[in-house]
Amino acid sequence: MSIEVDVYKKIRYLHEHEGKSQRDIAKLLGISRNTVKKYCEGSLVPWERQGISGRQRYVVT
């Protein structure tokens, strides 16, 4: 799931500056706790591409 940048910034602000728990942030914004956890850790940002799709390219000879 990907979220918008403004929601990401709000999650980070509430967690770092206001000291809200991940559960409180999830309730406040109406999103999954797992999503809040992922963005609170900072390991993933919504504006980065997720990578390749995993499909193999066919070789046409």
C-alpha cells in the first residue's frame, strides 16, 4: 500500500514530535497499524519506486 506524502509527513510528525504511539496515529488517521509502523521506522518512503515487478523478459530470437 502506498500513501500520499502529506500523510507520511503527518505520521512522522506525530510520532517524533508529539510522541504519539503507532496505535494512536493509526486510529487518528484511519489507516492500518502496520502501515504506520512501516512509515514510523523510516525504512520506506512513499515517493520511492518499489522496484521491478519480478517478470522475466522474453528473449526473442
